[in-house]
Amino acid sequence: MVFLLLLLAACVSESKTFMFSGEAENWSADLKVTQSIDDYEIQDFVLKYKGSDVNSVGEITYSVDSGVGSFGRSGATLEENGTLTDSNEANPTNAKVSENAEVEVTLEWNDDTETFKLASNASSPTETYKESIKEGQQERSIIEEELTVNGKSDPAKYPSNSHLYMAHLLSASLSGNTEVDNGGKPIDIEEIESTLEGVSEELSQIKYEGERKSELQNVIDLTDQAINSDPQKGDEILNKIHTILHELDNHFNTNPFIDS
């Protein structure tokens, strides 16, 4: 039997959080910076289109410059509510954003360009720290039960996204898109069926009612069909299952499973 073990660890420690906000004629943005006591930093960015016709925006290119570093994307698209979210992480060796930093956002869309500053929302370090503790407690209480675009394979906050990640990982072992240590032995029908049952179990726990529901149902049906047909490694149905899960994982998760 192929055993695939995912070890998940969570470490909760005190952290310091501060916010930057700003707006221009067509856009507004917020940047939340969280710095942990072990010197890691996470920058959570939310961009909002102020106009009423979200579909007219098309693809956008943006950058967020904090003075000590920058991040952004090209060819990004907005959600139906006119927002876009992004996250940037810095390890202990990187320079960190300060509370009085000058943050600048630059956007390009439909041959238009807009640049504006984000100002710190902090009135004092003490008040900021107290507010960050409150915000952190509230954030940890929010759980996205359904599949969420720009979610993560985090079982505590994004359970459905995490199940999708695991289903993709398992399917990759059947289609040859990841390496599996099976002691040098070939994968037999029993092992394939066991792994397919694992895929089915992960899929059964996903909650989703959005526009890609038909794709999700299709891969569920294909997995059930494969379980009942005694497939061999290399069979086309296994490749179809993996292809759909690969596309869904990359669509919904910011940190999808990477095929090898």
C-alpha cells in the first residue's frame, strides 16, 4: 500500500500587526503587516476597484513598494466583488517594513495608470499593538468552509482548499506526476485502488457551490468510476483525474501542490 503522510504543524506566537491604507480616483488598498517574534513577516494586501463595472477592468498589473522591498503581479484579475488579495512573506534575513514606512501602490489597466500612497493607520505603537492582538484573535476565528480563490492548503482556516490540495497530491502519485517511495516495488491494482479511495475521501469533504462546481463533480464521478474499474497505472482515466485536480488546485490555492 502506498502511504502518503502529510505532517501539519501550527505554531501560534505573539505578533505585532500594523495597517496601511490609501486610495486614488479609481482604486483603494489596504496592506496589513504582521511581524512575529521569530522575525518572520507577512504582508497581506487587499486591492479594491471603486468603479461599478468590474468586468470592464480586465487584466491588471500592480506593484506594492514598501521601501525595503516590493511585490506584485501581472495579468491579475479581480473577483466578482471588485477586490483582489495577495500575500508576501519575508524570512528573518530580509529587511522588515516599519510602521512609518512610505508604501506606494502602482497599477496599470486598460492603458491607464494610477499611483498612490498608503498611510499608516497607527496612532501610537502601543495602540497598534493592542489592536493587532484583537485583529489576530478575530482573524483566527474566521474559517472559510467553502473552496476559496486565493485560499491556502491550511486545514485550520481553509479546510476545503486543504482537501483539494491533498486530492491533487494523491492523484499525482497515480499519474506519474510525483515521485513515490514504494521500496522499489511496482504499484499494483490494490495500491491504486487504495490511493483512489484516498482521493475520493478528500473530495467528499470539499464544500463548494460556485461556477466550477461541474468540474469538481466531474472529477468526483471519474474517481468513483476508476475505483470500480480496476485501472492500471498509466490508464487515461487516472490522467484525466489528475489533470482536473491540477487545474482546480492551481485555481483556488495560492500554494498548490507542485507536480514533479
